[in-house]
Amino acid sequence: MKNMKGKLESIKEHNNAFRTEMEDKFYTYRKEINEAKKVIYTHRPGFYATLSSAISLGQTQRIEFDKIITDVTKSYNNITGVFTLPKDGLYHFSVTILSSSGAVHVEIMQNHQVIGQNYGSTSYVSATSNIVNSCKQGDFVFVRHMEGH
């Protein structure tokens, strides 16, 4: 009986040591996964923002998409409407517009250069533009009402 108690204690100690080892590995792997996620998010910037209400646009007025849905690298400023590129790379920009009262014309701007245009010619017509452009870290992109419209 004493021999069985000794074996049981030995098994318990072994199990406790094994459990502690597995818990340590679990926490180490979990930390490594979280670090990997940070690297992925840092290297893959992306944002999605919308307007929370209808707006009227003046000449060359920048559109400040005030409702941020996603902003992985915190690079979009919803007060200024500017996305500052966090790193060099090939970027995809998309803008969808809808006018409830006649034509609307917008431009996608990169560092004050037009890289895309979009317009809806009648009320309640939706239009989408997709732009793929090479960008440098620190460049900035925004959408504005087109000049002359």
C-alpha cells in the first residue's frame, strides 16, 4: 500500500510538472501569436470610413468621412479626412458616392494630385471608383469635391 502511495505521489508530481510545462508553452505560443498579429497588422494597413449623415459640398471641399469602421494602423484622420500612408507600397483605394439632389463629382487625391475621379449624374445614382497606386510612406490621400462642379 505504501509503495502504491509513493507511485501515486510520483505520478501526481509528474502530472503537475507536465501541466506547468504545457501552460508555459501555451502562454509563450499565445504571446508569439499576438506578436505575429501585430507584425501582420503593421505591414498591412487598411481603413474603412463612411459619412454618418448627408453633407453639402463646396468647391474642392475635402470630404471628412467621420465614421471609422476599421483603421488597422490608425492612419486615417476622420477630422481632416486624410489617410497618411504608414509605409511604401501598392495601395488600393475605393470611394462610393451617392447624391440625393443631382450630380456629384469627386476626386481621389494623393499629395494634391488627382489619381481618380468619380461622378454620379442624377439623383440617387451610386458610383464607385477603384484606384490602385504606388505610394510612399508619408504620402497622404483624401477625397474632395471636384473643382468646377
